[in-house]
Amino acid sequence: MKRQRLASFKRRLLAVSLLSAGLAGTLPTAHAQQGYQLPDLGSTSAAVTSNDEYRLGRAWLRQFRAQTDPWQDPITQTYVRSMLAKLVPYSGVNERLVVTMVDSRLLNAFAVPGGVVGVNAGLFATAPDEGEFASVLAHELGHLAQRHYARRMERVEETQLPTMAAMLAGMIFAAGGGGGAGIAAMMGSQAAFIQDQLAYSRRFEQEADRVGLNAMAKAGYDPQAMPEMFRTLQKLAALQGGNPPEFLLTHPVTESRISDTQARADQLPSPPHRDDPTYAMIRGRALLMLNRDNPTQAMTALRQDDPPPAAVRYLQALTDAQQARPDAALKTLDELARDYPDLSMIPATAAQVAYDAGRHPDALARARHILRLSPGYYPAQWVQAETLVQTAPAQAFDVLRAMSEQYPEDPNVFGLLSEAAGRTGRDAWGQLARAEQLQLEGRIDTAIRQIDSAEKVAKQSGDYAMASRIEQRRKDFLGYRDTMRSF
């Protein structure tokens, strides 16, 4: 009976969480088809396995993409991935992470079971230095490492199933910026139950803090940054009164929590100060994106926290590029690249500026120079692919096929692959890549219509091997949709 109740709860939770989101793999390989199936809702296992969490997280990500505005910035995304890569070996997380970034000035970050880490642009605006930003990511990795979702599912057996589902649905809504509505959904549950779950949540928060602090210290970040970030959040909550930052809706900060974190941070070593402008440069990118209609405000916000001079120059170059002054931007970026030869993001920024200015040969040369030194650097790969789509689409198709295998969860790669395929007369490939992009963005019904069109094109051209490949993918898509409609 207990197992049946848990299976029933899993069905209801997925129904609330997924809505009409799609879940499929990348281009149709056997490995992709095996790795991206929806959870088995008929399972009678009382335990929530890591595989369950992985699949739920990937499904949740697709719904999230369908409901939020993505922030497409390869340089910033690569920076966040690199920070997570430093923290992961010391956090206890054993799964492949996917980073999603949101074009929102709301202060928020979150971790979803299965290794999905989300970051709002507003977090960069709030965290003045790298350590404070890293403390938030380290805390989120703590939640993943301690498998708090699975433990909460076990806790459900001791409380009430429907109210727990409502609480988690509210938390998911709040993660996407629903704010007060998300909290309202949680507060609509029974008061006694909520109080019990909040107490349980506080224990989770304390565990995530401890894991995060240890990971920070071992990865070379200053653990003192975590209590400092909590104080910043507490001040923001006081300033905003009844509308606290989104992050605090699911991660409440109390005086006792700050004191506990400070005491533990005091027992850990703090590294010597590093004169590294990287984070401040990335922060400048976020501030300019959030203030794209008023670049002066972005510069004012950056200067308030006494950034390294190099970061100020970098933001000025970004502003020059935005205001159609590419020569000035490239001159500054080339000077910065000579001063900081180890920061690939600077020449990659220059390559992107050259591309945006229509200087395709220069953009391609710059991107390829970076890739000779750092073959897997995504921002340079992206500029190279963008440029080749415009100048040599056949080469672009080959490059993007490889990138689609390297970044199977990136809908933008599949969108560009679709364009490259279309420009080279590979219509079936183009429509299949477009279908994969759509399903990664959570638009499963549109993806199915697109893949139907791809199959028709393949058959009309006599490419029956491709048609068979697409037909199998179509079956996968239909299976995802049918499963979700049966909730």
C-alpha cells in the first residue's frame, strides 16, 4: 500500500511539474534514446533513485525553458560551468550538470534534482564579488549532494501527500520568478503541515550550507563569503519588506543560520586575495544585459563595488560595441587580451564583437586562434559556427554536428544546426534539428509536427535511412506526449 501511494504521488507531482513540457534526447542515437526517457510512472519502488531524479530534472528543465526568458550568453554560461567544475569534486555531486541562465533581474538561483542548476542574471547584479556568487552555487550543490528531493519524498510518507505536491509545485513556480504566487500556492496548504515542512527545510538548508562551505574552502574560494552573502540577502529582504528576493522564498535566511555559517567559516582557511578581474568582467556583462537600454546605469552599478580597472575597461568595450563603435571596442579588447593572455573570454568577446559588426573573416580568424589554444572553449566554438553558417555553411554543418554531440542539452546549437542544414540543402536534417530544438525548449507538440514534416521530406528525397532514423525519433516524441497526457 505504501509503495502504491508513493507511485501515485509521483504521478501527481510530475503532472503538476511538467504540464505540457517535452522530454527527448538529442539527435537520434541509441544512447540518447536510452538516456532521456520519461520516468516509469508505474514503478512500485518506494525509493526515489538517482535515475528518477535525473529524468525528472531534465523534464523539469524543458518546462522551465518554455515558461521563462533564456539568457543566451556563451561566455557567461561557460564561466558558470567552470565555477561549478571547481566546486563539484568537493561537494559530493556525482551527476552531469546542466546550467540554465534566465534573463531576469530577480535575485535567484536554484538546483533541481538530476543536476539542473539555474542562475538568474540578477544574482550577478547582487553578488559584488566572486566568492559571494560562488557561495550560492556551492549551497545549491549541497542540496544536490545531499539528495534533499529524495529525502523529502520519503518524508511525504509521514505527512500528507496532496499538500506536499502543492508545496513542491509552488516551489517550482517560485523558482521561475512566480514570487508571491508561488508562496501563495504553498500557503494554501494546511498550516500545520507547512510548519512541519518548513522545519524540515531548515535542516536541509543547514546541511547544504555545511557542504557548500567545505566545497568552497577546498576549491580555493573564501568561505567567509557565504555568511557575507547571507547578510546581503538579509539586508535586501529588509529593504523590500513584504516582497523579499526570490531566492529567499525557498532559501530563508535567519540570524541563527548566519551565526552558524559564520562560526563554521571561521574554522576554515581563507585563501590569499587574488587580483583576478574575471568575475567583475562577467558581472559587467550581466549588468549591461539588464540595463541594455541604459548602459550608463550598468557602469554606475559596476563602479559602486570598486571593481578592478580592467573590468571597467571591459564593460566600456562592451558598451562601445553595443553603441555601434566596434573599432573602439576591439582596440580596448585587444589591449586587455595582451594584459591578460590567460583569459580566453577577452579574445572571445572580441571575436563576437567582430561577428556582430559583420566582419566575418576577422571573427573567424579570432575564433580559430582561440580554438588552437583551447580547442573545447565553447564561446569560440559558437562564434566559429555562427560565422561559418554565413560564409561556409557546409563546414558549419560538420562543426555543428560535432557540437550537438558535445552539448546535447543546448537548444541553441540545434537551432544553428538547423540553419546550416537548410543552407546546404539538407532539408530533412534541418527539420530534424529544428524538432530537437523545439523539444529541448519544452514545445513537444510543435516538435512532433516538425518531425512529421522531416520524415515526409526524407521519404520524398528517397533517403530511407534518414526516414527510418526520423521515424524512430518520432515514436519517442509521441511516447513522451502520450505519457504526459495520461496523468
